[in-house]
Amino acid sequence: MRVPFTWLKEYVPELESPEVLEERLAGLGFETDRMERVFQIPGGVVFARVLEAHPIPGTGLKRLLLDAGKVVEVVSGAGNARAGIGVALALPGTEVNGLKIGERTIQGVVSHGMALSPKELGVGEYGGGLLEFPPEALPPGTPLAEAWPEEVVLDIEVTPNRPDALGILGLALDLHALGYSLVLPEVRLETENVPIPFGLEVEDPKGAPHFTLSYAFGLQVGPSPLWLQRILFACGMRPISNVVDITNHVMLERAQPMHAFDLRFIGEGIRVRRARPGERLRTLDGVERELHPEDLVIAGYRGEESFPIGLAGVMGGAESEVREDTRAIALEVAQFDPVSIRKTARRQALRTEASYRFERGVDPLGQVPAAQRALSLLQTLAGARVAETILEEGTPQAPKPIPFRPAYANQLLGTQYPEEVQLGILRRLGCRVEGEGPYWVTPPSRRLDLELEEDLVEEIARIQGYESIPLDLPAFFPAPDNRGVERPYQRERRLRELLSGLGFQEVYTYSFMDPEEAALFRLPPPPWHLKNPLSPEKAALRTHLFPGLLRLLKENLALDRPERALLFEVGRVFGKEGAWVREETHLAGLLFGEGLGLPHGERLSGYPLLKGLLEAFLNRLGLDLRVEAHPYPFLHPGVSGKVRVAGEEKGFLGQVHPEILKALELPPVYIFELHLPLPEKPFRLQDPSRYPLALRDLAVVVPEEVPYGEVEALLRQAAGPYLESLRLFDLYQGPPLREGEKSLAFHLRFRHPERTLKDEEVEEAMARLVAALRTRGWNIRG
């Protein structure tokens, strides 16, 4: 949210400086993203009144006669250039946005300067027309920098639990709780006892719990005064007209969006309902939208006929917008269901300042005060007459009292704040305090986040200052026993530490995936789809982690070209178990690029490197790794294996399938993905064995296509109970072996845990090994 310092200072006049404000807001929980200076208007830009505007024949240009303290003639191509408005005029010699203004002859007319758009002046992004002011805003020829001085704007982060702080008045009330004096805006409203020429019907009270309509007539629509335009530009909004600008001003002030409908286009009144199948609406941004039956709409009606004129809580319709010749309006100020507004905004891909606030919730009692504030400004700035009656549907829910014990607050915080200090903070926040211990505290209706006693305690800490809370754990709390709760997190933290130590970099990817990409990654369609996804690319819950890692690698390779990448992620995936969601935690890793240097100038890369790293990782957990050849549709047919950890099937390891790599335009990439948790091997100390080892070597000749894992499994199974370890130390192909054969040489270690093995027992084990190998048709190399 953008906070202009001078505007906030109107409500909190004791504010010292923007730098102090930044510090105070940070203490209140509102961090400043950036602070910027805006409205650096050159001295050669003056206020001028357009006296005459004449089209130049055969062109889209106009010759303007301006009163800038003297009569000045300029040429303008702006569509809104017309007699009777005030403009910003850059005189010859002025430099504006790097462009030096001079006298130029255009279509035979000498232009003595340039009438400026907001973008050209550097106060806003709109460049499609002149910046308009009321004709009597300033004396002609007044330097605009005098009336529009430089401003400091703080761009602050507002957390979702504080929708009231999306209005500058909410921030002012928080600063008041710190001890600053507060000046609230005056609402001077003169009403007339006139009949309301329209009706109000709310068919969906759940979607619109509170809805009000006010009647203002006799309007004179025109440009807003300088002070109002200055506020809107500083907050990142474009002034439109005095009527529209007032509704935006009150929204920015009170975090209560509102909308003005031209009375000529609403028929007999307004009906709040859900959209009907096939209905369409052209919104204020010029886009014609097909409405969804769950969209809440504001509709005009004539008898039984009803037609949409606005998308409730999001954007009004173009047909009923306020125009230059608008003389009467129906002013809508309402409370809408946040969930409904959020769904509509996402469905229509339309996020606005209004929907941003309605999605977080508005003050349920704030509609009538906000309407009165807007109506008073309409009287002052647009000459409006206002009806006494406000049409109102729904009963707004007032906040409920909360029991509060100052002693409990001190216990919870470990502080010694006096009772009167705590109650004073709550009162300055706008709470009503009643009773005498326990007290009953009714929070202000704008504070939707205050529901429990602990919420009030948090407010005491926030306003008093977190730095005043002792660092010691209060004696009120026994030391928590979180061993059972913390254990899964400790295990995952250990995994992360080990992988980071091996050179992997941890990444985080979305838990969502594009359902259309399941086929790309050669996976079954995801079983769970989101009703309201953030985007079509995030419309389903992921079933594996590796597609996210591949996408991340592709995005980073587009920005940079690293030699290698070792990535891992620990995250949730989602399957289906009957009618229920099966949620699992997976660990996935990815290897790309050049390998690691080894002694003697050798390099290890690709599949052997990733398998070695995975084996080292598991060994540090006291677990053994076995990889068995197994086809997976998303892995290369020749480099694809099933991973067993401590004998349990836990996932896969291999090279990504060439078709996936081709589609993603990636070079060879190697991945693994494991189901967590991994088996746990109890840690225990053990004395070294007092009994000697029996060592044997064995070289097995097998066909070249036989995988190592198959030979290893057979040897372990046939060796018997005394085989302590088995390790491959040589792989050989060539004479005297026949073509298509390979030799795998193993070191075998035998040991009995309680005595010395006899030679006969070892030889018996070796005989079993040889017999088992020969039954498979494999030979022993001499």
C-alpha cells in the first residue's frame, strides 16, 4: 500500500518525518518496502486556463488559446483538450522528462510551449490525454510546483489479517495508539427530505450481508481539485472526475470500496444477485466478460427484467459509469462475502483495488459512515444535493465483547505492564472497556482480527513495543516436551544438512502443476484439480517433485549457463486413496552438467556421480543403497533403476527420458526421487570384533546386459549368514572373455560374531555361491 506522508500527516499532525514514520510503522508490524520521492515538477511548468480550443482542419490537432498570466497559443493532439479546463503548461525553455520544450511551428501554427499529460509531467502513468484541473484551481501563471510540491511516499506491506490498514485512517488510528494526537476528517452533510427514485433488492444476503444505496443529485461533474488529484496520483491511481475521484479517495481513506452508478442507466433500481447463464457485462476497462453463475452481480431492473451493471466488489459496468453529463447517482457502499469476491476476481482474471480490499474483509459497520463521508465531499466538490434517506439491506454484525485480564497479559508476555497502561492502549485503539476485572473489551468493528483474549494481549505487546518484552521464557509456562512433535522436522532437517554438505542446493517449487503437462512428463493425469487455481499452469496438485525441478532448471538455464547443477527438494506430493487425498513427503534430487574432478585427472559425472552421491548420503544415515534395473516411463530405458534403501523399495534413480529432454530443450539430466521417511537404523556403539575376517575374491563372468544389481542380489542371497560385506572392485571386458561378456570381481568378507570361522565353513559358503551362479548359466573367471 502506498502511503503519502503529507496526507497521513493531515490525520496525525505530530508526525516528525518520513524516516520516523517508517520506524514507527515497522514497530507496528508494517514493513516499508521502499521510500520514494515523487512530484518533482520543473519550475517552468505553470497553471493555465484553456480559453478557446479550435480544431486544425485536416488534422487531429487543436489550436489552444491559454491564459497563463498572459495569452499563450499552443498546439495539442489530446482528445480531452477543450475550453473551460485548467491544464499544466510547460513554457519554452523548460525541460520535462528529458525533453526540452521550445517554440515550434506545427501545421502552420506556432506552439509556444506544451500542455502536458500526467505521464509527460511525471506524476502518473496515463499519457492518453491532458492533465485536467478545475478552471479556478489556481491563478493563471502560478508555478505548479508551488501548489504541487515534492512528496515522499512509503510503500508498505500490509499483512492479510489487517485489512483496516489498507485505509490511511487505519494507520492513523494505530499511530494514535502509540500516543500521537489524532485529527479525524469532518463530515458536514446537509440532507433533504426527498423521495428516493429507485429501489433496492438483495436476493443473495450471504454474498452481500450489508448493502446500502444513497441518492445524490444536482451534480456538476468535472475535474477534481489539485489536493485530491495529488493524493490519488501519489497512491498510484489516475484521477477521472470529481465524482469518481471522491469514491476512490474514501476507499483509500477508510478501506471501504464504493461505486457510483449513473441514475439514468439503472432502471427502477438495483438488484443484488448471482449471474445468470449466458449473461455478459462490459466492465469499466472496456472488456466484455462472460459471467459465471457463481459471480455476484449488481443488476439494474425494470419490472421482472434484470440486467447486470456491475461485477460486485470487483468493477463497475461501462454502461452505467459516471459521465460529464451525469446529474444524479446511486452511491453503492456495501459489505460482500470475501470468498465470493476472491473467486470472482480469479475467475475473471480481474484484480482491482476494490477486490483487493473486499477479499480481506471490510468494516461491517463502516458502510453508512463511509457513504456519509463521500456524500459530504460530493456536496463540497460537485455541488450535490443529498437525500436524507439511505436505502439499507442486511443487518451488520457488531463485534462481541472479549474478556480481558491484565494479569494474564503480563503472565503471557513475562512483563509487568501496569493495568492502567494496558487499558489505555486498548482505549486508544478504539476499544470500549467495561467492567472491573475481568474487563470486557469490545474491539472496534474495523479490527476483524481481534476475537480472543490473546489477540488483545498481542495488541498490548505491539503498541507497548516488542523490544520491551523480556527475552526469558515466562515462568508461567512449563518447558514444553516437543520431542514427538519435532521428530519429523528434525529428521528432515538432518536430510537437508547432509545433502547440502554433499554440494546439493535446496530449492522450493510450487505444490501445483499444469494438468496438461502430465503427458509431457510421461505421468498419469493428476487426480486432484483446484476449483479456483492461481493460473491454468497451477490447476492441479503435483504427484511428483521431479517435474518442478526440471522446470526450474529450464528457467535458470534460460538466464544463465552454469557448468553444473546439483539441486534437491523436500516437499509434499498428492495421490489418491479411494475418495481421499493421500499426502506424502518426497525427496528429489537433480544432477546436470559437468562432473567432479578425481585424482589422476579422471572425472565422474552423470549417472555414476548421482548414484555415488546418493549412496554417500544414505551411508551417512547408516543405510545401504541398492539399485535394481527397472523401467520407468519418464526415465531413459537403459538408465532406469528402482531404489531400495535398507531393503525397502523407496523410489527411482536414472536419466530423464530423451523425449522429455527434447520437449524441454535440455541436455542430459539425471534425477532421483525417494519416498520419506527413510528407514531408521538405531545408532549404537559396538566393540570391534575380536574374531578374524576370512577374505575371499570372486570374479563372475556374465552377459554384458546383466545388471550389476542382479549379480549382487544373487551373491548376498547365496552366501549365507556370515557374509559381512561384499564390494565390487573390478569391471573387465576383453580377451580372453568372449564378445558380449563382462567380468565383475568382488571382495567378500566373512566373519562369525561369536567365534573364529573354520576354513570348511568359508569354503562351503563359496561353494554355494559358485553353484548358485552356475544355475543361472554364469561362469567363474579363473
